[in-house]
Amino acid sequence: MIPPNEPTDTSDAGYATFVATGWSRYLWTASVLTGDRQHGEELLQECLVKLYTRWRRVARNGDPHAYLRRMLVNGNVSRWRRWRREQPVAETPDRQDSRSMPMEPHDALQRAVLRLPRQQRAVIVLRYFEDLTERDAAAVLGCSVGALKSTHSRALAKLRAESVLLETYG
Amino acid sequence: MSDLSTALRDWADRTPAGAPPVAELIAAGHRQRNRRRTLVAGIATLAFAAVAVGVTLGGSGAHKPSTSSADGTAQSPAFELAAAATASEDTSFKFGIKNVLTLPAWQIDHVTTTCSGAVDPLTQNGYVKSNTPISARVVNGHRYMAKDNYWIDRGKGGVSGVLLCGDSKMPAGVAADPTTELKYLQKAGTVTKTANGYAFTGPEVQGTAKVSGGKISELSYTVTHKQTKDYPAYTRQVTMTLSGYGEKVTVSKPM
């Protein structure tokens, strides 16, 4: 795991190092947040480009990891809203691939995580993958600790409701 | 629920991520960060270009007259080239572009982008296809952009500045828009006539142009950009072939 408050180089080289070391981790986070590998990569790239434009300030004054996590969560909501306004088509005349690349769950738990509503999924990812405290996760999501606890509780209840999960993780 | 943490990490470990596109992200970040600066600078550049063209066309005496116009007035090579560029961008044409970028600071070493397409500024139809995931179509001024596997309706906007060759997120000037590239010729610093056409040299650009029937048929140039506070140093070699002048450009809606 990446230390949350590592000294950060404000130069392009520092940004490049940040991206190189955090890429696979945040790609997975973004993919689970969006529920789709390709959408996750697009979201992550959009956020990393924005982060670059503010890199010197963020690297000097704050924690770029926390900043990026917040961008991913907010960006996911923005993409969802924007997506409703655009007019995507399922197939293009000169392309063969389908539009999305769903995440590939390997077991019941992963399928259950992907079935969670967006906010609950975000809470699970932040608490159990990013190892954030309730306070930090609430800050990323822009909600109160109380609201986060409530969402967290509902998410766990849904995960536990899966029969396989009760046996395996209950 | 530590098992939940473990399960999520196992899942992440089993999901291939590929190499991070660091150079592309930095390039895109540069472009976004400098968009406002570029807009301001662009206005200044336009003013400069207008002055430069005005001076050139005004016959400052810097260029030796080589030909005569119909009314017998002497014309400079710069005048001829600017006239050919203007004539070329006012009519429909097909284009093929090869763009080779070298940007050592971002580990970009002779990355080649190739594109082909056509544009008709009068009917506002055009398209560009390339060896990148990005392509575009303009149908009666309505823009459609394709990225990866899907098309997005970008609404009205016309052909100008949208038929890019390569990633539009790259530093300003790296993407090759034929109509934009033709303007290079109009503000070229020094123009001389050669056996095959024209040679031009500017502060950061030097190249050659071939003219056929009063219009540009081939444009080849190299931009050598020195490091500034906005961009690292880069070299861009562009070869454009232009043909099919005046032919009808038909583009179908992708969606």
C-alpha cells in the first residue's frame, strides 16, 4: 500500500512517479466505482489529467492520494450525470468491440460488491480496500460520519444477505 | 470483516492494469493547464500572423521577386505560397498525414500517427481516420467524435479545429489539423522558391511545400520546439499530402 502522506515531489517527475506507483491500485478502485473496467480507466485518466493541472499545489499543500480519491468519487457521479445527457450508441459502424468492459468478478463476494448501489460500493472500497477511517472516508464522500456509518451498515447488510457470503465471510 | 479487505485485494491483484500512460497524461495535463493561456496567446498570435502576412504581402522587399502576376506586377515566393495556401483551404480536399513526435522528457521517441480524411469547408462536411482510437466526422457542421468504441454527438460546431490527427490532448500544435497547418505557410518567416516548389523557414519551423494547379499538393516540415516553461522540448515531423481539390465530400452520420 502507498503511504498516505509520503513526501511528494512537485515536479513532473514527482507526478510521473505518483502515477506509476498508484496506477494499478486506482485503476481497480475506479473500475469498481464505475462497475466497468473501461469506464474506470477513462474516469481515472480524466482525474489524473485534472490532478496534473493542480499537481504543484496539491503535492505541496496536501495529500495527493486523498485528493485523487475524492476526484474519483466525484468524477464518477459527474460521469453518470453527463452520460445521461449524451447519446451513446451501442455499436459503431466501423468498430467491432462492445462499448463496455464489465469487471470480472471471480466469486460471490465480488459479484455482490458490484451489485451494491454506487454510494454503498464507494464506502466498501474506501473502507476495505483503501483502508480509510470512517472520518477520512466521509471526507472523501463529502458526507457526515453518521451518514457514512449508516451507508456502511446497509452495504454490509446487503453483502451478508448473500447466502454464500454468510458462509464464507459472515 | 478483514476477510473482506483480503478478498478485495485479491480481486485487485488478479485484475491486470497494464502500463500507466504517464506520458499521455502529462501531455493532456499540459494541454488542459495551458488552455486558457493558449487562448490568450492565440489571440496575440492571430494578431501577429495578420501583421506578418500583411507585411509579407505588402512587399517589404525582403523577398526577391521571382514571378509576375497577370497584371504584370512582380510577386514574391511568399506571396505565391500564401496565395496557394489560401486557395487550398477555401475548397474541399482529401488529406493524408504522417506525424512523428519525439519528446524525450516524456519518453516519447518517434511516435508515429497516421491519418487520412477529407474536408469541405463550404458544406461543412469532413472526416478523419487515424491509427489512434480517436476519429471524427462532421456532417453539415454537426460534429461526431469517436473514442475507443463509441461515438458521441458533440453538436454543431463545424469542421474547424476538430479534424485532428492524433491525440488532441497532446501539446498545442502537435495535433495536425490540415486547415491549421496550411496557415503555417502564410506566416512562414522566409520563403524561397526551389525547383520542386517552395522552402520556408520560421523561428521553430522549416520545411517544403509543393504546389500544383495553384494549390498545395504536399507539405512537409519539421517543428523544433525549444523548452519553455509550458512545454518540454520536442520535435515534430509532419508530412501532408493534399489532393482531390473541389471534389464532393460525403460523410454519413455515425449514429
